[in-house]
Amino acid sequence: MEHVGAEKDLGVTFDENLRFEEHISNKVRIANAIVGQIRSSFTYLDRDTFKRLYTALVRPHLEYALAVWSPYLAKHINMIESVQMRATKLVDSMGEMEYEDRLRNLKLPTLKYRRRRGDMIEIFKRLNAYDQ
């Protein structure tokens, strides 16, 4: 039997130590590529258009199967959050603002907040027998 360092199942890449390093790197690379495509496709990007594009095209790549591979190392959390930091700079007149101000202006939560919220929803569903 041959030794395999990583295996992909249902779109999530597992390594032999369950660190998800390769998976997170791939997802960040894909999300950054999509942000780059958005940047090159639009000369003017207002808040509403950006929010629709970001939530439909970029964020799903950063959150797919999150319950399985949820990042716990600071470097992984920063890699994932940096995609949203970079993307929010695309909105015209918001490039020079602080990250938190851009999020507040766009009415977007941080990705860390969304992960915690998703975890809380799953816990609530388990405790209240919603997943039978």
C-alpha cells in the first residue's frame, strides 16, 4: 500500500496530521484569484455591487465545509481574514479606511465572527434536537 500525504474528500483536503494546511492555502489562493478577477472586471465598484459579488463568489470558498476544517492557528486565521481585508479595499472611496471601518460601512462581519456564529448555531441545533 502506498503512503499518501494528503487526501481530498468532498472538497476538503486532509493531511495525515489533520492540519488542513494545504486546504487553507488552496482556498485562500482561489479566493484571492476571484478577488483579482473582480478587480480587473470592474472599473467602478459601489458598496452594493461589491457586497453581492463578494458574498456570492468569494466568501463561499472561504467557508465551504468550515465545520470540518475550522482554522485554529493564528497564521491560518490571518490568511483567511486577509482575503476579506484585501477585497474590501476594492470598493471605491474605501481603500484608505481601516479594516473595521470598511466592514462597518459595508455591513459585513469578520470571518472569525461568522465561524463562531456558525459553531453556536450547530451547538444550538444539537442541544435542541434539530438534527435528528
